[in-house]
Amino acid sequence: MLKVQGLFTEYPNERGQVVKAAQDVSFEVPEGKLFTLLGPSGCGKTTTLRSIAGLERPRAGEISVGDRVVYSSSRNIFVAPNRRGFGMVFQSYAIWPHMNVFQNAAFPLEVGQRRLSRKEIRDKVMRVLTAVQLESFADREATKLSGGQQQRLALARALVMEPELLLLDEPLSNLDAKLRELMRFELKRLQRELRITTVYVTHDQSEALALSHSIAVMSEGHIQQIGTPREIYERPRTQFVADFVGTTNFVDGTVLGPGAAPGHFRIRTEFGDVEVLSDDSLRSNDRVVLSVRPEDVELAETRPDGDNVWEARVDQKVFLGEFVDFQVKLASRILLSRCHPSLRTPVGDALYVKLHPEKCIALKAA
Amino acid sequence: MQAAGYPAMTAAAPAPWRSFDLKWIVIGVCVVFTVYIAVIPLAFLLWQSFFTPHTAAKAARFTLNNYAQAYGSTETLRLFWNSVQFSTGTAILAFVLGTGLAWMNERTNTPFKALFFALSIIPLIIPGILFTVAWILLGSPKIGIINLALQHWFGLEQPLFNVYSLWGMIWVDGLHYSPMAFLLMTAAFRAMDPSLEESATMSGANIFQVAWRVTLKLTWPAILATLLILFVRAIESFEVPALLGLPVGIHVFTSSIYQAVHRYPSQIGLASAYAMTLLAITTIGVYFVSRLSSAGNRYATMTGKGFRPRPIDLGPWRWVAAAIFIVYFLLIVVLPFLVLLWSSFQKFYSVPSWQALQNLTLDPYRFIFTYPNLSRSVWNTLVLSLGSATVIMLVTSVICWIVVKTKLPGRWLLDNIASLPMVFPGLVLGLSIMIFYLNVDVGIYGTIWIMFIAYVTRFMPYGLRYNTASMLQIHKELEESAAMSGASWGTTFRRVILPLLKPGLLAGWIYVMIVSVRELSSSILLYSPGTEVLSITIWELWENGQYVELSALGVLFILALFFLVMLAQWLGKKFGIKE
């Protein structure tokens, strides 16, 4: 539905230097899906979103929605943002303080291309306010709303003109933690119910994993990896992705040769030889980095069966209620492991570490 | 205790009450000084307006005569009406120009944006009196260069433009205040979260719908406040009405006050009655401005990451915008300065021509440098501006510490008292100080000290504003941790507060210095032979008809101010002050 191809957006900053915000960004979002641009601040995700909105003029590339091309550098097309008909929610919500709730939500219908009667406007606005549970606040001054309510109003305003595409720029980042989790469910429910194609920008990985059909992880203007939340988390393609999404252990190693199963390799690390998985075609003596998530580092007091098992010593542990974080020492290496609180091995005692080969992802060293 | 290097617990006992003592002495002195300086003259002005002049032969008597005389005649109605017309016209002209320019600069892709920077410094480097004189040379019906050029090109009999008229006054004063409107409106545009406009665009609104339904509606409080400030400034302004209005009998409040004082015998009671009216108008104006700006705070929603707004692409219209800006720039800087420069190289003032070009001379500059009054007035100006800037910044730093950091009862009153001089038009302030020290003889009337007091009073609110801005950024804990380390109040203030305030202090100090260097309307009622300042010397040269000499002095004055402002900008950058 939304197709972005070879997008380059640059702009001068206050000191006149050129900021290369989006570099060769390409992706597609199928109809009705929620697509997330995830990355640290300054990675170009917001600029990419603003280029889709038309608030930023790209230097090169092409953006189309359905069969409608809204930007193309080769054909010299640039549709003004107010003619694109996309709904957008800003990080600051941008609720107009001089209008009440109803007027804020009605604005897109009043200024739109299509002339609507008062009654039609009233009906549409009330319907969308009901969808975000603000129907009883219609006459309230917008500045008197709480943070969560303002957020829902911004969403209602973006949805009221029934846009083809919904753009969300860190919509939850200004809310406190409890409310943020609540709104996450709300947003997901609303998006799935309305089946509206959505591009979502965030720096919060748990938000991205929770909401998206697919995620693009960005760094320094480039897309590092596109995939489903599970793919991104379980099969990261670069060190950056593995590090940015979730917590991970990195261990340096050298490839010895192919492993027992297709896609498996044996690598040598400082604590021993490990059977790992890799999407790259690795050759002997390649330098790699092994990434393994803390919850995949299994600890046991009795020696488990199978491969990839070593003896280790408990270096430190932190009790966190739902789980215990262990730091265990293998040779000179410290691995972080997240375990069920029933494991109570004292600090300094020995235990066994097991790593499942499918959970050990070898990435080409940078 | 500190010398020993131990903030010993046992030795802590005597320190608190001693520091307590010093603290209260400093605070007390500053408070008394502020109240004295801000309130006393006002009280005497009020008193004087109800009394006959106090002379050697007769004691002052209570009378309503001054008000009767001031309000009994239709002349006053005309005066009021003139003032309102003049100020309203000036405010509207300045506002329209300033807002248009601010919008172009902040929101569009007009070329030559670097020149807009100049708009922020012009009002500082071209004093009102020089701007007015330059516009007389440009726009007078007999010798005005613009008039003569247009007459010549279009073969007209009559001059097109007469600067000696109400419209001429509005034109010159409006131009002069337009950079101020530009600065105020730029601030208003910047205070607005650009995503408020962007979300309107995303909702499908076009440029005009965004401008009308969002930008304008949101800046509405700022617009009203700007108009009011400009109105107050215009009704206070003295140079334009005095130089352009008086010769053709268009009187406004300020020029009438000046005339009443300078008549023989001077009618101070009448001047006070006028001054009270003027003061009432400005007080109401300033009151509403402060109300509006607190109402505006509700709208100033600086949240989010403050993405810079995408400038509106004007397409080919941007060249029209650039042309408008260049014409404006010519009118406000280039032409006034060039005409002064031209005139400063003439023996007698004459309109530019081939013949006049051959008679260029440095005589006016020679005259200026040998003018006996000059070195004295330069010295007086320097002493006054340096002295008042220093005193103001130090006193207001204590005042605003009290207001911002303490919980003393009545501190809001202190804040208001220190800001009180803001409502005084310069001329009214000069008048009230004059009256006070005429009646209470402490031996400073006719000395430079009376002008010093006037300057300190007049510019105290500026110092307060600069200090408050930086004081608000100093976290309470920085002081508390100094106290916990064993520092007394005096030490904390000297070693922690003042150094942290330094950027604001420095910026305020230079700003106060610049505005005091140009001060005319208070000085004009307070100076006496020997205490002239630069602006008074220019005024005297004008009165004597020494136009070329005035121009030479004016050119030098503008260059010196330019240098000073550049120094201020450089210092500001160095210390990271954003204004």
C-alpha cells in the first residue's frame, strides 16, 4: 500500500551543516498493517516519517500510496502535505489550545476538500470521539485534558477524515509509564479494528515489539533490518540490531567450520567451542560475534544433556521479583543470564551453563 | 573558621547570626533604595499637580487650577485626540511592518535572511533623535531629498510628502519602532510549537487557513500585547513630536509637557497635570500588557522536540518578499545613515548635486572635535552610563534574589515597585525628579547626580528583567549546598549566585549602558550647563541650526554605538547568552 523507495532526505542544521537524515531508505507497508520505524534519536526515523507526511522535502526517491505517487524526484512530483490526506499524530500532540475538544477534532473536516454539512461533521466527529472514549468531553477546553486524553484527542483528529495512511510520531513518549502501557493496548486494538495502514515511529523497543506487524530498525540514516517483531528479536542481522532491541551478551569468536545442521556453524570462543546459527554464509577463520539473549542462557546445578554445556561460577546475582539476573563467569568471560527465581545458587558456587545452538546467533564482526 | 579549613561543628554557632546580620543590611539597603527611587518622585508629581508653584515669596497652596487649566480648554481635547491618533497610527504601522517581516523571516524561504539580523540591532544603534533628523533631511517639503528627487523625476510642482504633519510623524515613529515589533513578534512565533501549524497542514488546511485559523488565533495575545506596547512607546516618544510636530503646531502630551516647562515662567503645575494623564494612560497600557502576557502563557506550548518548522516555499513570490525587505532596509538604515553622512561632509547643508559634491569638506568634523562641549558631554555620557549600568545590575540582582529565591512576605510588592519605572515616560520621570529635588534641596539639583538618579530609575526594570531571567535558572540546591558547605549568605551570594548570574549580568549591563548612552527625554529636563550628555549636545546643535555639525557628530555617534553593540553581541556569544 505505502511504498517508499530510495529515499534520501537532508537538511541544514542551525549551523548550516548538512544533516544526512535519511539515506537510501526503502520499505513497503501492506494494506492495514502497522509498520514501525525503530531507532535511537537522530537515526532519521522522524525525518523519514515527515518525508512521507510531506512536511520535509526529500532530495531523492519516490513515495507512493496505493497507485497515487505523492513524491517522486525523477518525475518531479511533490504533493503538498495538506493535499495528501494522511492523518498524523505528533509527539507533542499539537492540540490547539484555542479550540475545545470538538473543534479540534472537527478541524480536518472543516478545512478539507470535501464540503460537509454541519450534521455530517457532527456525526463523524462524535463517532470518532466515541471510538477514543472522549464523547463525554466534547465541549471541554482542550487545555483541560489530561495527557492521555490529549493523546486520544490527537488520534481522533488524525482519524476523523478517514485517512488512507496514519502517521504516528512517538505518540506515547510523553505519557507516564502506567498510562503508556494502557495506551499501547488501546492503540493496538484501534489499529487492528479499523485496519488502517499505519507508520509508527518510536525509540522504545518494547513499544515496537508490542504493536507492530513489522519493524524497520534504523541507525544513522540507514535501515539496518526489516522484519517481524520475532525475527528482529530472535534473528538480528547486525550487532546494532541485537544490541538496540533487547539485552544481549556479545562474545567474540572465530569460525571453525560448518556445524551439525544446515545453517549451523562451530565457532571458537575464549570459553570453548560453540555450536551456533547464522544467516550469513560463514567460512573458516571468519571473525564473528556471538549474540545470545540472557533468557537463553540456561543455568542448572546438575549437568544438563547435550552440546554447548560448560561449567561456570556465580559472580553476582540480583533478585528482581519475577526473575533473578545472574552474572556467571565462564573462563574470564562474564555472561548475563535471566532465570526463574527458584534457582538459588549462592554467589561463588559452581553451576552449569547451557546455550541452545538455535539461540546463539553469529554475526559478522564489524 | 574558614581560614582554619574546618567548618567545625562547635564553631558554627556565631556564624549564623553574623551572616544573618549582613544579609539583612544588604537586603535592607537595596529595598530602601529601590522604594525611594521608584516611589518618591511619583508621589511628588502627584502632589505638585495639586499645588501652586513653591517660590521664595509664596508658599505652595492647594489648588485644582492645574487640572482645570489642563482639562478646561478644548485645546486639551485636541491634544488628547492628537496623541491618540499619533500613537495608534504609529503602533499600527510599526506592527504591520514588524509582523510582516517577522513572518517572512521565521516562516518563509525569503532570500537575504542574514540581513534580518540587522533588524535586531538597528533600534539600538540609531537613536530616535538622529533618525528623526535624518528623516527631516529626507522628507521635508523644502530640502527633503526624496521629495526633490521625486519632483524632479515626475516633474511635479508640489512636494509629494511632508514630514511635518501627523502622517509624517506617524511614518517616522512607526518606522523607528518597527524593529521592536519585529523582535516581539519573532519571539511570539518562536514560542509556538511548530507542530501546531503542521498538524493543521496535515489536516488538509492550506497556507491561509493555517495562518488565519491557527497561527493568528494562537498569537492573538502576543499581537494585542505588541500593539499595546507599541502604543505606549509611541505616546511616550518625545523626539518625533518635538522635532516634527512642534514647528507646525501639532501638540501631543510629551511635547506639551516640554513646552509647559520651558515656557517663561515655567508652568510646572500644568506640566504635572499633563504628566499625570500621560502616566495614567501608560499605566493602564502596561497593566493590560502584563495581563495579556500571563494569558498568553496558557497558549505558549513549548513541548515536544521543537522540530524546526519547514519554511513555506513562496516560489517566485520570494523575490517580491526580498524586494519589500530591501526597500524597508533602505528606508530604515541605509538612507538615514547616508543622508547624515552626506550632510556631515558639507560646509552648509545642501541637497546632493554635482556642485555640492565638489565642495566636500571635513570642516564639520573639525568643528566637532574642537567643540568645547563635546569632550565634556562624552565624559558625562560615559560616566553616567557606566555608573548607572553597574549600580542597576548590582541592586537588581539582590532585588530579584529576594523576589525569586526567598519567601519573604511582600516580595511581589517589591517586584512591582522595582518595575514601576517602566510606566514612566522619560519626560514624566524627568519632570517628577526635577520637582522632587527642587523642593527637597539636598544639593544635587543641577549636578550630574540628578541625571544619575534619573537613569538608574528609568532603566532599573531592564536590569531586573535580565537578572530575573538568569536567576530563575539557578537551582535552589546550588545555594543550599553552598550553605551546607559552611558558606555564609554573603559568601554564597558573592561566590555562587553572582558568578552564575554573570552572563545575564553582563548582557544586562551592556544593554543598560547602550540605552543610557542614547537617553534624551529625561535628560532634557534635568541637564544644566556643564552636565550635558551626547544626546543633549545633538539636541542643542539642532536648536542652533548647526545641521552639518550635528550630522558629523551623529555619524560618529552611530559608529560608536555600532561598535558597542557588536561588542555586546560578541560577548553574548562568548558567554552563551541567547536573547
